[in-house]
Amino acid sequence: MAGVLVYVSTTDGAADEVALQALALGAQLAAGGAVNAVVIGDAAAAAALGARGATAVHVAEHPGLAAMAPDARARVIADLADSLGVDAIVGPGTDAGNTILARVAARSGQPFAANCTAASGSPVTVTRLRWGGSLSEEAILRADRAILTSAPHAVAAIETGDSAAVLSFTPTLDDVDLAVRVVDRVAPAATGIALGEARIVVSGGRGVGSEAGFTPVEELAGLLGAAVGCSRAVTIAGWRSHTAQVGQTGTRIAPDLYIAAGISGATQHMAGCKASKKILAINKDPEAPIMGDADYAVIGDLHQVLPAISAEIRRVRGS
């Protein structure tokens, strides 16, 4: 393969974890060939990417890129791919990553494969998640240039210890590229540990019964230093904010332990938590779908089980 270009999204001077996973997938696809990374404006994040699989890092610098403008970023990536002559473009499978790479594909007139867990060969064969992660599809991208995104938490980020050349450039952009852009952001209320980064997550579903029913969920999360999550049914009911939702249309998580209380385990919810290393399900229904995916299960009322777990933790800690 002549080479791969990987779009690396960044936050506050560091590459996003899902972007590092995309970089690992790009290195897998390149199979020893060149792995070019492109960073939009965030030069501080570029230097570390050589140790994460990149053989060269390109930093796009332009005043119009200060705000998120998906069409502008798509043009930067597509034009750079043309100038480098790469065979494939890879990006992170986040909402923003999929939005930008879909625009790259539209500009190029090429097919686009989202949420891939593996990619190799020429023509490129991909394995990707379908139907909310409930099945995997293997497909061949018969295209002049493969364009794909990496499913979050499906490919482990790598560390090589190598370094890479960092090259800055000024892309060509016009008013049309900048017509759609983010002009303001409203930050969610601070609620402690970030859901997507937590090592332990305790979630409640419809089975909690009400907004007040989250008290034992919050109590256990506090004792474990965990983030509090919820199912889609909870956000629809208005008991918790959408920012707490775990699932295909919420946040995809990959904690060491996921405790799901009163959650039946619908397909879209499991798509968001299936990367958890261990799942503990607490449910009164032994036939709930989540029981088939759980590593451990407790059949019982969460309003009795969760307080009992919290009480035992306090007893062991002597508090």
C-alpha cells in the first residue's frame, strides 16, 4: 500500500483516545507502509504522534479552522490525501469524525465505511459493526481510495516509541467551506467523573422507577469513584440528562467495570457498553437480554441490591 492518511482529532493539545485508536487501525492497514497523520491547528498534539504509529504528521494552520467547520476539515483532508497520493483515509468513529469523513467521501465520489474494527489488503477488506453493534459485516471497498472510520474502543491504541517529522502547511479554503461552522458551545453541567473516561460506571435504567430512584445508584458510584450513567429510557423520561446516556445514541464507554442496574439491555444500549472489560447486571428479570452479555448477574430488586453492596463496602472499609 502506497500509504494511509489518518485524521487525528484533538482536545486541549492532546490527541483524542478514539483518534489514537484510528491511528492504530491506519497502521494496521498500511502494513508497513507510510502512515501520515493530519492534525487541524493543534500543533501541540503533533509531536507525540510518532510514538503512536505515525511516520509523518501534517499540521493544517488556517484562521478559518479555529472553529469546527466540517466542510473545511473535509477539504483539508481530501486535498492532502491527493497531494500525498495515499490509498486510504482513516478517521475516528465519533460523531464528528464520521461527519467529516463522510464529507471527504462525498467530495471524492468514493464509498465510505463507518465503525470498522479491522481493515487490510488491496482492495481493502473491512470488518465493521452493523445494527448497533449486534453483528459484524465483512465488506470489500472497491474504490480508488478507501475511506473509513474506526469503531470506538474496537482497536487498541499502540505505542511504538518512535518519532515522526512534523510538517506545517496552509490549506486552501474559501467561503463555501466555512459556511457551516460551530460558533458557540454550551458546556454540560459539571457532574464529576467524565462518563467516557471512567474506569467504573454505575448506570440505572427504567427499573429505578423515578428520578429519585437514582439515589442508590449515585451512592454506590460515589463509594466506587465511578461515573453515573443511564439508559435511553431514562433520558426520554427526563430523569437524567442526555449527557449521562450510555448507548449507540449516547456515549460509548469502555470501563474496567460496568454495573447496569434495572437495564434490560436493548441493542442500542449494549452497543455503547460492549467494550466494558466486565459487566455486572442487576435485574429482577432473569430473562432480560443483558443477562446474555453480562459477566456477572444478580437477580433481584436494585433498590435492595445496591444499598446492600454499598453497606458491605462501608463495612469492609470500616466507615
